[in-house]
Amino acid sequence: VQQRLAQLWAQHSPFSIELQMLGANGQLCWVLCDASPRLDDSGRCTGYLMQGLDKTERKQKELALIQSEQRMASLIDGAMDAIVSADDQQRILLFNPAAERMFGYRATELLGQPLTLLMPERTRAQHGERMRGLPLSSGLSAAQRVADKRLRGLRRDGTEFPIEASLSHMEVGGQHLFTAILRDVSERERMQAELHSREGIFTVIADQARESIVLVEPDTGRFL
């Protein structure tokens, strides 16, 4: 700080600088200093007139906001589920690392791009109609947040996959923001289909068997 002040003083020009100082109560405070050079009759600079404005409260709020944003960014970046945010024009504003892994895009490729790039072409018009029908003035109800429980996603390589989506809406500075938390359920659907297939095979075998087939729960002896 002393080196910076020496550089400013040597210029013999007005300047402003924000300094962290020790107050009379022993607490650190932030002060905005405005300095104006004092000139003698010959125009030579003889010193500076300094005025200070206490900016401690504002600085504390700024630091708290920065820390809050850093914590939020850490949570979003570390989330296991894909998180995608878009504005009211459906332009992508946020695309976290989990979304990158899910869809195969880098965030830098999609920021500002239409959200429909992540959807099969046949569902894009339906998505636009659905978003236009949302009540922006009052936000989304709990039922609307899970209304799009099952959707289809489109990866960069053109493959489709099933996803579960939870949608939320908020207004920040007059701008409507939509955030979707997405989960790839491909493996779950594969397992459900496999289980259904096995149940179907068992049903056919049971129907064609000549002997009686009875299923009993081993722990309780209850007939299944």
C-alpha cells in the first residue's frame, strides 16, 4: 500500500484509493480516500488534502456476497445431478460439470445457446408451448416443479436418453430464470425393462407348466 501511495503522490494529481485501516475501536475498517494536491503560488505541489468515507458496511456486504456466490458455485460444480439454467428466452445461462458429462458438451459451447439443443427435435415445439404456459408472476407450484418428471434428452453425438427433471423458477433483477435439475435414468429404465422381461418369461413358463408352482416368501412363509 505504501508503495502504491508513493506512486500516486509522485504524480501530483487527484486520486482515489480504497484502504483497509485500523479504527479507533481497534477494528479493521475500509475507507475510500479522495486526495487533491495542494499547490503553492508557483504551482509546486506541497502536499495533499485527504478526505475519507467509511465504506466498511458496503465492503462487508460485497465480501459476503462474493463468499455466498463462491459457496453456491462450489455446490453447483460438485453436484452429482446435471443443473441447467436458462432465461425467459430459453437461452442457456448455466451448465454445470455434471451436465457436461451427461450431454457431452462443454459449458463454453452452450452458454447463450438455445436450450432446445439438448432436446430431440420432435419435442422442441412442445417444450416451447409448455414454457409459455407457465405462470411467471407467481412462480412454479410444487406440482409444476415435477410436472416434467420424464423427458428425453439429446446428447452431442445425437443419441437420445431418458431423464427425470425438476424445474424451478425465480426472478432476479426483473429477469426470469429457469433452473432444471436433471438425472439420467437410462440404467434404471434398462433394469426395469429387464425385470419386466423376466417376469414375462416366468409367467409364460408358469402358465405352461403341468406341475403346480407356488412362490413363498422365505422369511414369513407368505404366499406370493
